[in-house]
Amino acid sequence: MSELGTKIVTENIPKLIDFEQVVVWLDEYRTIKSKKGRDYLQNLIAMTCLPLVKRVARTLARRSTDPVEDIIQVGSLGLVKAIRSYDPKVSKNFKSYATYLITGEIRHYLRDKATMIKAPRAIQELAYRVHKLTLEMIEEMGEKPTDKEIAKKMELPVDKVQEAIDADRRKSIVSLDQLVFQDDDDYCSWGDRLADFSFENMQKLIEDRMLLAESLQLIDPFYRELIDLTYFQDMSQIEIARKMGMSQMQVSRKIKKALKVLHDIIKEQMAES
């Protein structure tokens, strides 16, 4: 991912994520010898950085054809990889490092899951016309036109134009029996490759979240609700402030306090295990 691309994706991440605190937890994570303790802390870091995953996922999702929730799950795997492999000696900026791995995981998923079914002829013809017009408008306007601008020019509904663009992106057709080269110097068919090799990792991620849920049950209900609204219901601090009758600044402070309380509980559980 280019430096500019990383900047565009990450610069608008809500102030919700305290990356300085995250780096402190990452330092602690690298020193823990207990596997259970590492899992607990990894989950805390992953939950705290979830807004980053959601922002990247929504940026890369191809309109309505890719369920955003599925892409967020895939991006979460990239985040976990970033947590496990982050080395401050190599990269001083965890946010950029995590964004790179999250983006890579999602792009890999979108490539592998792209449909191999040929679009109807009418859609193929429309896709060609849309592509041709897009090039003409870029030359005329000096920038890429929006889907609405293309639709207006063609006197078509926007969703029809979007369908043609998406079909054009996914038009590659290969045989499921075709052999492809793998990283381990072996070959497999596309049919085998389409199997979800991330299933075990995804299952582990779900199990890890269950561990975190156990810790959440031990904190004050007020803090538990705050964490739920923030990280699981995806509400902004302003929305939470309205719901809970506080200022946005108070919400920000309370969230930091809630994470500290959760961290302390996790440390106690680690000491007991």
C-alpha cells in the first residue's frame, strides 16, 4: 500500500484509539510468557483497534457486493497478525503497520473470492460503454467521474452503472481445475484454493473474543455498556454522549478509564492462571 493510500485511510480514524496506550500494551504483550495472558492482552488490543479495521474495510468494500461484516472479520485477522508480529525496531508507527497488514489481508480475500461467473452479455456491453465513457470524461474533466456523473451522462440509473463497473472488475474467467502455484513450491487447483484456509484462524479469533467477553462481565456495568456501544455497536463518541447524557469529552475520558479497568482485570486473571 502506498504511503499516500495509508495516509488517506488512517488520517480520519476517530481519536477514539489511543495508539500511545496501544504501543505500551504491545510492549507488555511481547514480554508475557503465559499463552493465556498473551491471548487476553491481544484481545484487548484488537478490540481497541477495531475502529481502524472497520474504517479500512469500509474503504475497500466494493459497494454492496461484499458484505462489510465479512470484510471486517477478515481485516481483524490482519490486525491480529500485526499485533503478533509488530517490532518497534522495524516500524515506529503501529497504526501504519497495522493498516498495511489489514489492507493486505482484505485485498487477498477480495481477490480470492472474486466471482468467476461470466456476466450476461448485456452487462458486458454496458461495462464496455461505461469504461469508454469514463476514459472520455477523465480526459475532458481532468479527474475520474463519479458513478452518478457517468449515470447522468448515459441517462441510466446509478445502480445499473455500478453493476456494470463491478462486472467489469470481476470479469476474469478461469477453470476451477486450472493449476496454480502456491508459496510452498507446490501446485493446487483453483477449486482447492477457493477453500477457506482462514477458517481455523477465524475460529481462533471467535474463541479469543469469547475470552474477552468473560473479562467484560467482571467490570462495572457502566463501563461494560460504554465498551459495548463504542467497539461493538460502532457508535461515535457524540452519539454515546447523547445517549448517556454526557459531554463528548467525558465520554472520551470514560472510555480510556474503562479500558484501563479492563486491562487491570486481565492482568489479575493472568496472574491467577
